[in-house]
Amino acid sequence: MKKLPDILFYLIIFLFLSIFLSVFSEYHFYSVEQNQLFQISWPSISEMLMKPGGLALVITESLVQFFIVPYAGAVITAALLTLIGLLTSMVLRQIDPKTHLFILPLLPVLTLLFVHFDNNYILQGTIALGMMLLVLYGVLKIKPVIYRLVASLVATILLFFFAGAIFSLFALAVILCEVINRTFYWYYFLGTGFIALLLGIGSVYFSFIGEYRFAFLPDAYYHVRLVPDKVIYYSWLSFLLSLLVVFILRHKNELKGKMLVIASAIQILLICFLFWKGVEKYGDSKSYQMKTMDYYARTEQWDKILEMCRKPMTNYLYMCYANMALAHKGQLADDAFKYDQRGPQGLAVTWNKSANVSTLLSDVYFAMGNVAIAQEMAFESNLGSLCDGNPRMMKRLVQTNLIYGTYPVAEKYIAVLENTLYYRDWAKEQRKFLYNDAEVESDPLLGNMRKGLLTNSILSQIDGFDADLRLMAEQNPANKAAFQYLGVFYLLMKDMDKFKNMIETYYGTEFLPVLPTSYQEAVITLSERESDYWKRFGVSESIVKRFDEYKRQVLANRNNPNALPGLLGRSYGDTYWFYYMFK
């Protein structure tokens, strides 16, 4: 069988990866883009270049900024992974030009693909590996031993400064090649390892790098506060293994005819198996739905979030997105129980200090009109981001500081966003609000939020989640979302005393001129046998009729309690009565 030329083979790999990542990981790349912020300014770029691995980081962030464009993240990632495979193949062919083991250069590609599904992985690791392979290829092409030795030593130092921890893999690869190849004076190449040790130990000793694992291992290309899964090491190990295998088999007889066909078929099957099992184990299927919802929330596609949440949910994060979408549409009080509610955590989950949850909570509290907590969560999300901030949360910090009138702080964040490619236009538009209270107060969003700021300075939620909502609603009756969150909170808590106090206090006022659907259902729950009480709050005849049917179903099946939730859920699962009885 005629061997497929390398360029055509890797073009097929690129097309496959581009299609696969575009179809199955589109929203992952939008999430990656939000986890990093690249400023196109010399002070910011020079600061990165001063760190070990700085050049690779600059290239990384300059590429990641384009992930905001649909499918750009998939295509860029596919191109980088394909380049890794091609460069690995070029290195291996320097050792054995006749090798038919095309699976070997694909092993680093596959293992890197699995790491890319992790939001905490920095693309810098892939860029650095590509830089290392290119340098190694160049070094191996040098025939005179002394020149190759000098080139290895210089390359080790340059890779440390330009690419980071990957320099240690380069040093190991050079030593492995020279030792196995039994190069004359091979032991001189141990100096490459010695230089690598000096660089790594010295960088930690002089505090250029915080820990030895960041100096020598792929951990350097992962979130600094987290410990990566062991899959991050597989690309390095598979590359060294590939070198070893090619060295061992390089003097074997070349495969021809049927044996070549069989060997190729086995490799293809093995690649497919590794790809399938790896995606199954390391893919982002568990987090992908949240990444999708996060994108829809950022782009205010509320109907798409609600469509995703129509099925039963057990994840409070998804419930938060659903309820936030309803609040933005003004339908929270009417339609909350048309979705799978599991308690008050579905309105605002407990903060776990992660960047993703901080971002969600900032969105949720901003929707409520709670500017203080929205700002705090935006700040925490920014701190927890992978590289230099979250652009969306930086926009939130601009908004909240404009609302508070802390214009110098808002101006600082505006200046940062003006240095970006895709957020500079939005940032420039915000300058009209700086030091201009009248402009802020006339803006539909910022002005309405400013009206809701509490006149008395208190600690947020010191008196409970509901106390802040009630104060915000009273401060600004136009903030309908706060009042809807308040009522639904009482219903989810099944705190009927507070709910009763709320409707008796506010019904018929500008806060609650008519009762939403779920409130009417709850009024019947409050006083099941007092129809006059229902009439006092304008409970509709259709809801009364539906309750009568619900009650008959309950009485007819009360001797079968295990089946009752299932029977009632099909017809009445969207009512507060069902939630009150069974959840």
C-alpha cells in the first residue's frame, strides 16, 4: 500500500478535529475565551514576556481572544494539535525516515486533545510543546556533535525563558536521543540536563517561579491554584515513549505488502479506540451544559436557556439559570413551577469560591438588582480567572462602579477593556457615564439600578436573603425582579407565614397589583377551605377549577402513596400544589 504523504495525512486530521470540536465543543471555546483577557498594550505584553514562558503565553492569549468568534476556537485548536502531530512526525523521521508507525506522532495529539477539554488548562502548554518540537527538530538535524551539543545547551536556556517548563522535556528528549544513539562523547549531553536543573532550581530559589512542579512539569500550564489531573502528563510521556519506540525499531526490516496493510489497519483501530475512550473519560460532557447556558446568559438568549431546562433537573446551577432567565423575561412568579424546582438553592446557589459559580452568582444578583453582591461576585470571578481576568465580569465591574458613582474605579476597568480587541468599542461607549450623574440616571439599566441602591448602609444579607430583596423592592418599585424573587423564595422555602404576610401587605399596591399564577395557587394552599380568602386576592376561576380536579385526583389515589407523585406529576407537575406536597 502506497504510504499517504504526511501533509495530506495531517490535513485529514485537521479537518476531522475541526469538525469534531466545532460540533461537540463549540460552547467550550466560548467559555475558554471568558477565562482569559488579553490586553493589546506594550506594558501588559512586556510584563508577560519577563516571565519564564512569556512568549508562549503572549502567543496563547493573542489566539484565545479570537475564541469569541463562532468556531474560531475549534479551528485554532485543531490547527495547533495537527501541528503538534506533524512536528512530532518530523522529529521521529529524523531518527527513522522509514518508520510506518503513524500512531506514534498521534499519541501526543490525542492526549493533548483530552487536556483541552479542561477549562483550567492553559493553551500555553500546547504552544510551548510546539515550540519545543520545532527546536528539537532543528537540533537533531545538526550533524557535528559539538555543534549539536552547543545548540542543545543554548536551546534549553531559550526554551526556559520563551516557553517555560517545556524546557525540561526538551532536555530529557535530547539526552534520551544521544544516549540511545550511542553518540561519541554522549555523556557530554548530560550537561543539558544539568543546565535544566540549574534553571529550574534557581527560578524557584530566586522566586521567579513559586513551586518546583511549575518549574519542571506541565503543571506550569494549568490553573496556579489547582492540581491538574494526571492526563496533563500523558502528552509528555507519550512523546518520550514515541522516541524510545522509534529508536528500538529503526533497524527492523521495512514492512511491505499485506503486512503493511495489517499494521496500518491495527494502528487505525487503536487510534479510534483511544480517541473514543479518551473523549468518554476526559470529555466535558458534565460541564458542557453549564458552559452552554453561560454563553446564552452572556448573550441574553433567555428562551434558549429555558428550552434547555424543560426536562427534569437535579443540578442547582441549571435551576439558577432557568430562574434567572424567567426573571429577565418578567415571568418568574408566573412560571417558576413549570420548571423543576428543588428548593431555594435554585434561586442562588451557595458560593463555593470557584470562578464559574462566582460568575453565575454575579449574573443572578445583578438580575435581582443587588448591586453589592453582584459586584463582589464579579470581583471574585475576576480573581479566579485563568489569565488576567474575565472580560464579562470586568464589564460588570464597570457597570456596578458606574451605578455606585465610584467613577475613578470604573475608569480603571474601562481603560483595561479599551486595550482589548473585542471589548474596546463597548468600553469606549461607557466613557460618557464617567463623572456624569445625569447620564447615568437617564440610562434605562444603570439609572434603574441606582434607584434600587439601599439608602441605609447595611451588610448584604445580614438579615437573610429575603430581607435584602424586600428592601430593594421597596426602594425601587420598578425593580419587579426583586419582588418576584422574594415571593418565589418564600414559596420554595414553603414559608407560608412570610408569604401570607407579603401578599396581605402588598396586594393591590404598585408592588403587587395582581397575583401571578404561582401566588394564586399558593393562596389556595394557605387557606384551602376558605374560598372567600381566595376571592380577596382575585384567584381566577380557572385556577380554582384546576385545584378541584387536583384535589379529586389526590383523594382518588390516596391509598396508593408510592404511585401518587407520578400520577399527579403528569398533569399537575407545573403547579405549586404539586411542589408543596411532593418536593
